[in-house]
Amino acid sequence: MELTITQPDDWHLHLRDGEVLQAVVPHSASSFGRAIVMPNLKPPITSTAAAVAYRESILKALPADSVFSPLMTLYLTDTTSPHEIKLARESGVVFAVKLYPAGATTNSQDGVTDLFGKCLPVLEEMAEQNMPLLVHGEVTDPDVDVFDREKVFIDTILQPLIQRLPQLKVVMEHITTMEAVRFVQSCSYGSVAATVTPQHLLLNRNALFQGGLQPHNYCLPVLKREIHRQAIVSAVTSGNKKFFLGTDSAPHEKRRKESPCGCAGIYNAPVAISLYAKVFEEAGALDKLEAFTSFNGPDFYGLPRNTSKIKLTRTPWKVPESFSFSFGDIVPMSAGETLEWQPSSI
């Protein structure tokens, strides 16, 4: 009826800024000790100075008694300099650099257009500084089917990158395919890892269309076939240390999701731990949940594991239909559903 685990961390989180930041950060801070915060704001966080300032905004938005620690990232562009990577490492607050192929997802218009042609010196400096590269692993060629973009990215960009710079640490974010699972499994431990979201563990692409178009299940990378979902579940519940928790929680107002051109992103921060527990329980692997949520991530990043604990109690609770804020409503993942595990701090 109860399960006690080390405080989890979220290794892929969107907090936005302004009113949205103020609204959503308490949800992440209530369950997670630390989080890798994504830099795709408007304008993006492309410098160490901007990352430091953004971190201060997050800290000011936290509840008074919170010990949540934001781990900052830089947004890689065609003009990022090796010197900026040195500044980032020296800052003590920037822990990774995020690669968005230009046009791949929300606020990625300033992303990279030619990784090998324009970013190689930066990647070499990142390897020298032991600064991980976090990749949104999709190509953006309009001739490539949206459901194949992750596989093509692995074949044409990620595999050549690892071969060229084997010392560069890479996290393949929010993986969605069996090809991504196999690629990560094939790499040496400590060099390549992957984060996994609750939505890609629980949903397949049918969830986008059952009963009509379901905009709140739309994210990028897009949900895939059931065989891919099963492959990801099998990988994370096997105990493999290369996979760890990254929610990719991405808040968007309800009116922007339910629109003629709806935003990509699923807001799962309030329910993430409960959903991960559901996946591991259904797989008969609750004994492996703690490593996935709390050990594998800090071990890969070379950071200490948390010492605090949280408790998961088997107490059925209903997910709110939405969270109402002054700027509008945000609909969480699994809205209206009843979940079996409820987390609380110890």
C-alpha cells in the first residue's frame, strides 16, 4: 500500500516564464528535487548570463519552503561559441546544452540548421568540458514522414555524431521508437542515455484520434505505434541504467491547444510520478522504479543522488479536469481519470 523512494529528479522540464512560470513551477517542485530546465523561451536562453537570470526568476517563483533546484541549459544555435561553453561550465549553474533542429518543435525557430557545418567547434568544446548535449532527436525535412523523423535523425545525424565525437556525452530526449531504444542500448554506458516521458510510456498514436481529434495528447515527438510504446516500456522497466525520468512537461493554455493550429506539448507535472508508478506496477517492476526516477539521471550527469525521500501511497485520486489561472486554464495529462498512486514528501 505504500512505497518509499529517494526524491526523484526531472531531467527534461519546460517551465516557461512570466505568469505561466509562476503557475506551474510549484507542481514540479512538489515532487522533484531537481530539474533540467529547457531553454526554448522567447527569446531563447542562448548565453550563460541569460541562464543565470532565468534561474533567479525560477527561484523567486518557488514556494517559500521549497528546496527545488533548477539545473539550467543553453539553447544551441548556429552562432554559439566555444567560449560560451567555457563560461557555462564555469558558472556552476549550467549543466547541459540543448539541440533543437530548427523548426522541430515549440520555439525552435532559432535552432540549428547545420550541426556539422556550423557547430562542430562548439561540440568539441562541450566534449572537452564534459558538458552533455541534449538532443531533440528529429529531422525537420518536410519530405520525411512525421512518424519516421526520429529514426532518420538517428541514422543521419546522431550515429555520425557519436562516431565523430565518441567522448561527447549525449542524452536523446523523450525517445519514442524501438529504434531509439536499440540505439541507446548499443552505446557504451556513460556516453549516451535517454529520457522517457509518461506519455510515451502510456499512450500510442491511437490516443490522438480516438473519439475525435485529441489535442491534449499531441506532443512532439508525436506518439508512435503500440510496438514502439511496448519497446520503451520494456527498456525502462528492465533496470537498464541508460534510461531515466524526463517528463517533457510542457504547459500550454487550453485555448492554444484547442485551436485551429494547436500547440505541441503535454502538461504532466502534477501527475508524472503517479503515472510512472502505474507503468512500473503494470510491468511487475516496482522494485526498479526508484533507479529510473532517482538514480540513473544523477549518475549519468555526475551529480550526487538526493538524500530526501518521498512516499507513494495507494490512494485512488482523480486528476482535475484543468488548472485555472489568471491567464487561462491548463489541462493536465490524464485529466478526469482516477490514478492509484499518490506521492507525498516525507
